Amino acid sequence: MYSRFCLLSLLLGCLIQLSLCSDIAVSAQEEQGNTTSQERSGETRNKSNKAFPVVTVDFAHVRSPFVVALWILLASVLKLGFHYLPKLSSVVPESCLLVCVGLIVGGLLKSVGETPPILRADVFFFYLLPPIILDAGYFLPVRPFTENVGTILCFAVIGTLWNAAFVGVGLYAVCQIKGSGLENITLLPNLLFGSIISAVDPVAVLAVFEEIHINELLHILVFGESLLNDAVTVVLYHLLEEYSYSPQIGATEVVLGILSFFVVALGGIFVGVFYGLIAAFTSRFTSRLRVIEPLFVFLYSYMAYLCSEIFHLSGIMALIACGVVMRPYVEANISHKSHTTIKYFLKMWSSVSETLIFIFLGVSTLAGEHHWDWIFISCTLLFCLVGRVLGVLGLTFILNKFRLVKLTPKDQFIISYGGLRGAIAFSLGYLLNEKFPRILFLTAIITIIFFTVFVQGMTIRPLVELLAVKKKQDSKRSINEEIHTQFLDHLLTGIEDVCGHYGHHHWKDKLNRFNKKYVKKCLITGERSKEPQLIAFYHKMEMKNAIEMVASGGMPKFPSSVSIQTLQRRSTLTERLLPTLTKEREEEVRKILRENLQKTRQRLRSYNRHTLIADPYEDQWNQMLLKRQMMRSTDQRASLHLTVPASGRDSPPGMKSGIESDTMYFEPRDPESDMPAITIDLATSATKQPTDAQNKDAEDKGIVFAANDESGSPSQRVQRFLSDPGPDQ
């Protein structure tokens, strides 16, 4: 309770200080204006008569950075206080509370006679949006994104075009109704407004979906759509804005507009990949100055965003491509401390930017003018909801025919309900010129933003729990899961090669081979470029476990009697006992293991029954197979005869073999000999030398081996010869 009271008092102090800053600024400007004439008249006077100022007040000199720092402090205190209210945070999303705080701050500033600040488009696009997009792109889950990139592109491109057309044409039909008061709004302004309001906002999606912990598939679908539809929104916005200046629109303009979409999207990706490779190459040479490693990551990413904005390309696409490309190479080169710095600085920067965006949305609501039109705003809300639902249902019906993991009706509902709007739409509407009904459009945009953030953002958590939608698992992948995942990737790649189908796994394997053979050698320094992916993952897991052990205080404690010298002495003794390998020998062993144990598959011809080549050794293999089968059948028939016991002495086998009469071949060895002798006997299975009486009693037992020793070792029965047809023949 005391901590909450302190936070509340700190928050009120920030608000009072923010309101006082404006009064101080006005009074400082008035004093500056009054003293300007006096200073000019006193310039001719002797400066020696003026006393030295001990304390002076010059707020105008630090007004801008002071106000910025105060806004950031307010945002940080609000975010801190939000997490001290768990009951409130479980019901109301953080973005809703921040918008409410912005409304309160704007009301306080307006009550003291000051004009609240407006979220300008340049401030939003150049300073507040890049940290959020860079954080999302740098830590983007690449595997789920690439596995669902087709579905994401369909929702981002086709879905956004459908929503823009549906909203624009629907509003144009409403505007043509007589008596609505909107007859002067033509088709082109309605389509431009539809392109602005139809795009899903990544900031709002991140703020809401990270709190409800939705499963990875739905999160990557909605968030990926919000990232990639930026190219469609930028193209439609600039295209329709240019069409407003041209007297007529022909087929050439339409073709150029379609071409500009590919230029904006692919151009932004190319700029991001270019700067990402440069950042990775620069990190190769930072081993002697680890302090500036995080700075290169931030600067190259921001340069990619600015360069794409110079040519009116997609800055969001550039930031995403730059973060995805640079991360695996940069993390292999930089130190662990630099990696931690990058991680927490990006999280901190994006969190503060997100907080400021929602606060400024609330403040800007009370700052600007508004034109409320019930028909236009209610129809806009209705068309946005209906168009979103129809677009998701139609696209999902087509995509489920090609997807292995189908999107269930629950997933479709969450995707439709998660289409939130945010500050991007507000900033684009703020940039509209006077040819369009700008105030009416801004009022409608703010209404849609508030409805999606408050109504949909507050009700999506109960709906997820009510529908029992699968949530995200907090457990991380183990080494066992990583091994099986890589095994399945290689297995599916081999199956695609056998079937002759060049699918997703085939091109992924091609890209991995090219990356391993060429790119890693240029962008990663030292032995890390040759290290297999599984071993690198193992090192990463070891480092993570060590850090968690240190953080939790689980390091082993040595007794006081054991000194560091003792441990060093034992380690040196162990090193002396164990054989040491030179670096050349160690590299040779690694090469042998890498080429044999981790040998990747070779490229083989794909299977096609129409283009099979006859094997010249096929007949020889068939003959060998037939011979092997004949030998197995002969052995089986022989084993049936050899298991039958022998008959008396007068049987044909006994007379043929002449074992009993011919004794020269079975003379016993000297009992005193060192080597054990084996005698063949017809009568007994005893271990000692049998007598004639024993031979006569047990002559039906067949041939046995009896060792000439007294150890009592058991005898073994011998099978008959293959020529023996058995006792009955």
C-alpha cells in the first residue's frame, strides 16, 4: 500500500511539473520580450555597473529537452505503476490505461490554458516507430515466420486490398444517399480513407497480444500481417494521393501503381538486407573494442530505415529485413555482454516508445478539432468489422486447402477480432492535405482506434479463455528437440528430392548450404564460421544455463580450506596426466568428425518412372539373389534331416563311415599333453574317456565330442554329414 501511494504521488508530481513547465515557459517568454528592449537600450551603458548574477532562470534555453525528458519520465512511472496493480492489469490492457492517462494529461493542459501537444507525423515515423519495429524484427521468430509466410502475405496483401476496397466503396455508396450531407465526398477520397483505416497496426497488436500470451501460430499470423501490410498501405496512400492531382486516371497509371507496390516492398527489403550485411561484416572487426558493438547494430538499422524513407520505400520492411539478416552473424561475433546490452536496450527503447505513442494518442484527441458525423463514423465502424470478417473467412477457406495445419474456426475468429488499428492510421490521416475532408477523417480514425483498443483489446482475453484457444508455452526448446527438429528437416528435404518436388524444405536446404559455404566465411570471424549449427546451439544453451545459475545464486561453494592455489595445482596435475593435442591435430580430428558424423546428404537425381536408366548390373544382382535363396532352401532341408537321431551300428551310415573299424584316425592323445584332446565317440556324452560297455549301451546317441581332461566340461553333440540321408533310408 505504501509503495502504491508513493507511485501515485510521484505520478501526480510529474503531472504538476508538466503543467507548470508550460506556465514557466510562457512567463519566461514574456519576461524575455519585456527585457529585450531594456537590454538593447542598456547595451550602450557601462557593463561594469552591472552586478554579477548569482542565480538566473533561463527555462527557454532548456525547454525542449526538459519537456521531452519529463514526458519519458511520466511514461516510465506509468508503466511501473501499472505492474503494481495486478487486478487492474488482468482486466484492462496497458494500452487502454495509457490512452486514458493521455486524455487526463490533455485535459489538465487544456484547463490551464495551454494547447496540448499533437502527435506529429514526423515525430512518430522518425523517432517513435523505428525502435518498436527494430525490436520486433531483430527478435522475430524466423522459423514460424518462414513456415507461414504464404499465409501472412495473403492476409497482408490481398486482405488489406480487400478491406480498403470494401470500406472505400461502401462509404462511397453511403455518401451518395441524398440527405446524408456527404454528397461532396467522391470515390477517390473514400478509397484513400479506406486504405488508411484498413491496415492493422503492429504497435497495437504487440501491446495486446503479448499480454494474452496467444499461441505462436496466431501471434505470428496477425503480427506478420501488421508488419507486411505497411508496403500496401504506403503504396495505396501515395498512389491515391497522386491520383487526386491528376485530371484523369488511365490504364498507364494503374499499371504504374501496381508496379510501384513491388518496388516499394522489394526495395525496402533490399535496403534492409544491404545494411544488415554491412552491420554483420563490421561486427567481424570489433573484437578489440567491444564497447561500440551495440552502437553499430542501432546505427545501421536506423540508417536502413532512413534510406528507405528517402526513396519512399517501406521503412518497416527495411527494418525487419535488416534485423533478421544481421542477427545470426552479429551474435556470433559480438561478446555476450554486448548481446545483453542490445537485448535490454531494444526492449527498453521500444517499451518507452510504445508508452509515449498511446499517451500522445490520448493527448492529441483533446488537442485537435473534430467533426462528428454519426452516419459516416458508424458506417466506417460497421464496414471495418464486416470487411475484416469476410476477408479472413474467404482467404482462410482457400488457404486451408493448401495448408497442412488447418486454421480452425476459433483461429479465424481470433484473427478477425485481432485486427487492431493504431497510431500509423492516425499519423497518415494527419498528413492529409486540404483537398480531403481531413477533420472528418481524423475524427473517424480516432473513433476506430479507440473502439479497437478499448472494446476489442479488453474483450479479447475473456474470449480467448472462453473459447479455450491454445496459449503460448513458456518452456524453451531443449537440445533433444533441436536434434529431432533438424533430423525431420533433413528427412523432409530428402523426401522432397526423392519425389522430385522442389518445396519449402528443398529451398531452405539450398539457402543453408550457400550460407554455410560462402556467407559465413565472410561475415563470421574465427572458428565460429565452421562450427556446426547443433554445436553452436549447445554452446548457447550452456551459456544460458551458466547465466541462470549465477543469477539464481546456484554456484557451487568451495570449503574455506580449499584455496585457489590448490585448485590450480589440481587442474595443472590433471592437464599433465591427460594427453594434450596441438591445434593442427585438433583441427584434423574435427575435420574427420565433421566429414563423417555430420556429413550432409549428397544431391541425387529425383525419382521419375519415365526417365529411369537401366542398371547394367541388374542381371548379375538377380542371379546372386537366386543363388542365395537356393542355398538358404538347401540348408533348411538339410537341417530337417540332421536333427533325427542315428540308429544302430548296422545302419548304412555306420557301415559307410566305418568309424568303429578304422581306429587309426581316432588314436587318443597323450593324457599328459598340455593341449586338450577331443575324441569322437559313438556311445556316450560323458566327459571322461568312455569304455566299451558304455559304448554298447549308448550307441544310439550318435556322435559326441569328449575332451580328454578331468575338468568336467560338458560335451557337445555333432551334426551328421550332409550325405547322411537319415536312419530310415
